[in-house]
Amino acid sequence: MPDPTRKTLSATETPVLFGASPYLTRWMLLRRFIHGDEFANPEHNRMNWGTRMQPLLLQQAADDLHLKVTPNATDTYRRRGLLGCTRDAEVFCPDRGPGTLECKCVFDYGVWMEAWGGGKSPPRHVEIQTQQQMIVGDISKDRGPFKWGVIAVWVCGDMKYFERQPIPDLWVAINNEAVRFFADVDAKREGDPIGEPIERPLLDKLFAPKPGLTLDLSTRPDAEELTNQVKLMQHHGEVANSNEKEKKRIEAQVRAIIGNAETAKLLGGVEVRATRVDKQGHTVKPHSYTQIRTFVPEAQ
């Protein structure tokens, strides 16, 4: 969970500073710290199951690794300098003293092979998250940073463990990036969106198309590349069984570029048109979003 005071970066937020977060971009994070924008990740079954399974994983890790584990039932947030974390539990090893234990669930082997290297190494954002938990340690008990950590992963019924030691260069980088981030916060330098699909809900919230506003993108240095991307987006939208993920990626990129324009003109008569759509909320909560459509002349 993030720091409600917005005075520190949580362990799940810091991977953003290294372009490693699957949940946020730097622009989104700066929006949160500068303007108070909140981004609730939509819940889904796997996330719910992961939360429900956490007590079982903690107990299994305690049994397997011979640790004293006290679950963080109250979601206590620890702070040290500009960094913070909400650990899954307080962990004590008779030989090594206090440390950190991070629990994860992987529900299919495809994710295990791709994101976790089949057990060779944890994903970058999980490594950074665990290293930050070690950095934070427990200042409330006059303890320094922790000297060890464990990532416990439930993989389709099996428990896997990654023993972690401090990575000094990464600790320096984390602290340096935190200083740079808060300098941007103090100066209110939020930067620009980068057009990742995860930015779409915030982009739709901030930039409603203004009727009649046309943006000429044909003079951009990357106009040719962007025009080809828009053509590709239309292709993915028209062809059955096409790459929906790739379509959403390009759509988010274009959405970030056009801002609140209703129409954007590209090379060769290619256009992007944005329309505000209001859902009345018969089967879902009332909400608004921006629909992106493309126009590519047949001669193209």
C-alpha cells in the first residue's frame, strides 16, 4: 500500500523509477504525489485468491525455512528517509536476525517461465520491492536495514524460494532516484504521459475531447512512424483474431499524444478521431471514457 501522507515512496512504487512497474508509469506516480490522483487497480479473481492465500503462504514459509513469522495484520507502514514499505509480515531468523519475507502467487506456468525465468530469477519489480523492504528495515525498534530477505512464491501448488542479499549498487540507485523523484514533486514537474495502456483510465479522466479542436501531427519528427502505427492499429481492429494487446498499446500511445483534441491529422490523409462516451450504468457503474477511431483512406 502507498504512503497516505505522500512523504515516502512505497516498495511497490519505487520500481516505477526504473521503468520496471507493471502497474504504474512515472507520469502517473508524479500525478499522484503532485495532484493527489489515485489509481485503484481493478480487482480480479487471481488477485483476490492471492490475498486469501497469503496467510497460508506465510505459515508454509515459516515451516519450510524455520522462521518466526508475525503477519502484518494491521498493514503497518514502515518508513526510512524517503522510502517506505508495508511488509507482509515481521520475520525473524535465529541465525540471521530480522529480515523481510515477500509472498507472491503464480497461477500458471506461462507466467512462471516468462516473468520468473522458470525459477532462475524474480521479476525486476519484485527484486526492487524486496530490496527496498530490506533498506527500510525497522527504524521503530532502532534497527538498521535488514541484511537478508526471502521471496516466497506459490507456483501452481508448489512453494519456491529466492534467498536475497543486499545489492549495494541498487540500494544507492534507489536512494538517488528517490531524491530525484521528490525534487520533481517539489518543482511540480509531472512530465508527459508516455502512452502505456495502463495510463488510459487517467488519460480519459484528464483529457476530454474538445469539439472542433484539430491537432496537426503531420509535422512531428516521427510523423511517418506514427502514421504507420495508426494504420497498424486500424488493421488490428478490423482483422478477426488479431492482436488486441498490440492494438491497445498503439491506442494508448496515440491517446497520450492527442490530449484533448477531437481530431488529429497525420500523413497521407490518415486521421485519428476521439469521441467521449458516457455509460449510463445499467450493468456497470456510470462512467465516461474516450473512444479512439481511425480513418485511413482506401488508397493507403
